[in-house]
Amino acid sequence: MKARYDYGLLIFILTFCLISVSGYRDEEVLEMAHKRVSTILLGGFTALFVCIFIYPVWAGDDLHSSAANNLEKLASFLEGFGDEYFTKSN
């Protein structure tokens, strides 16, 4: 997930540098940066709104069954060591 954010930030920095170097005047560069940042924020908030309210994607049942299966596997693995390590010595 971190790679996606790194890629987005890298693209923003590269396009900002290209715009600022390409000969625009200072006020156009700041206006372009403002438009780009506001577009990114609007897109991010729209994506969050859709994911939370319109089509929620929760990991509820999948997360529960995955955790239960992993704990069951761990329990069966550790069950084999129980007799060997927890026996009473004479």
C-alpha cells in the first residue's frame, strides 16, 4: 500500500518540477500546483466516501475466518509439543 502513495507523490513532484522549469511565470506555477493538490484531495475524499458509504468493503467475515483458521493451525502445531514438554518428571 505504501508503494502506491510513494508512486503518487513521485508523480506529483515530477510534474510540479516539470511545470516550474518549463518557463511558466511564478503565479501560473502556484495556480497549477493549487489545482493539482485540490484535484488530488477531491479524488481521495471521493474514493473514501464511496468506500465508506456507498459500497463499503469491510474485511469482517474474511478476517474472522482467516484468523480462526490460523489459530487452529497454530493450536494443532503446538499440540504436538504439549506431551513432550509438559510431562511430570519423577
